[in-house]
Amino acid sequence: MNRLIEYMLPPAKSTMAGETDALFYFINVTSFILLFGITVAIILFAWKYRRKSEDDITPVISHNNKLEITWSVIPLILVIIVFGWGYSTYVKNITPPSDAYEIRVVGKSWLWEFHYDDGTVSVNELHVPVDRPVKLVMSSDDVLHSFYIPDYRVKKDVLPNRYTSVWFEATEEGESVIFCTEYCGTSHSNMLATTIVHSEEDFQTWLESGGGDDEDMSPAERGEMLIERNACATCHSTDGSRLTGPSFQGAWGSEVPLENGETVEFDENYVRESILEPNAKVHEGFQGVMPSYAGTLDDRQIDAIIEYIKTLQ
């Protein structure tokens, strides 16, 4: 039975997951029982009332009040149970505890950005403490996205120009995947992130470090790490292959043709402007879909990315 449960649903890692799963299994088990009973009744009736000879005449069958009331009342009771149970769970899922730790979430094509109350920003990594309610206040910078963590049974649309929210309380340390479940463009399937659950002490340590662990890296190494962490490789390859955006390989020092017919040198100023104002100078042959990283990457981080791109010759 446990293997069947594991096959049907991912691990339950939040306080509300168990209640959600219980309703899921109630609906499925009840549906299976009804399906089995109706199927057996159809087979038995088909056999019992089959035409045995040419002289068989279908008898006149009048209605049966008890039977009709029974098959109306039982489904009604089941629907009321499911509605009441579902509504109760829904209310709990949309009502975070008053002491929930709040994190701002921004959806962009194609990454998730997480802002913490001390100014720390992480991209595609949601860091949370274990056994503590967390409220996510979410919005989109461009198109409709949908934030989904299967292990926590939380899912909510993320909209432009509007805030939505979800909350959960992780019950164990570890990692869980985050999906975007609303088609949002060519790299929708790559819009993945990771929830990293820490102990309370480790979470505070991570916040105090500013979300960084790169002090011992060279600028180029730090830049490579930032390229990966900020999902730049989703659109920009480092091997010359064409993705949603131009490749970084061999780009440094080259002349970049722009969509307005002008050209610009691929240098420090161009990279910085492209990171902070990506639609100011759009590369010819590519769409201006890159989100701005203003407020996400500081000058030191931009400098590191520049140093890494310089090595990709």
C-alpha cells in the first residue's frame, strides 16, 4: 500500500500535505468502489436479463421509489462530504499563521527570484527554515506564471500587476523542486527552482552571509557560479549553440548587430547595460524577452560575470 501511495503522489513534506492527500485518497477510493459496484451490476444485469429466446418479451418495469431515493441520496452525501472537506482544506491553505515568515517571489521569463526581509536576494533557490510557517507573496514581471511545489502541495498562479500568496510549513530538511505550471514561452520547461529547507540556525547563518558562499572564489569563478545561479544559461549558451539569447562564447570584444541596424562593441558597458536594461539594445535576430536584474545583481556580481564572459573565447 505504501508503494502505491508513493507511486501516486510525491513525498509529503509540509504540515498541510497530509490533509490534502487524505482528501485525494478518499475521492479516489470512493470512485473506485462506485466504479467496481456499477461495473459488477451492469455485468450481472446484462447476464440475468439477456434475451434467451425469440419469444422473450421485455417486461414492463415501473419505478422503484426506494431505489431512486437511494441512488440520489448516497451521491448527494458524498458530494457534501467532499465539498465540506475540500472547503475546509482550502480555507486552511489560504490562511497563513500570523507569525509566518514572509518572502517576496518574483516570476520572470524564465526564472524565480526570491527577496528576503533583510535585502538578501536569491535566484532559483528558495531558502526556508524547517518547522516554521513561510508565506510567499508573489507577482510576475512579465507574463502569467504558476508557482508549484509538489512536495508541499502548494500551487498558485503568479500574475503581472497583482499579488497572490501561498504558505506552507516544511516538516523536514532537504530539497524539493519548484515548477512553473503555466506555459510562459519558449523556455517554460526550464523554469525550475529548488526549495532548500534549513534548520533555523543554518537559515539565519545563510541570511547573515547574504546568500553567498563565494568569498574564496576568483572573480571569473564567481561569475560562472552567478551565471548558473541566476539561470543565465537557460537562454545564453557557453559553447556557441543558439538558444533564446545569443551565446557568450567568443562574444567578448566582438561587434554586436542590433535590431535597429546599429552595432555596438561587446564590452563592459554593453554587458552591464544588458543586465540592468536588457531591452535598451536588443541583439539582431533575438527577441527582447530578457528580464532586468536591477536590484538582483550588485556591481560586484556584475563585474564577476563580466570576468567570466571574458574567459569564453
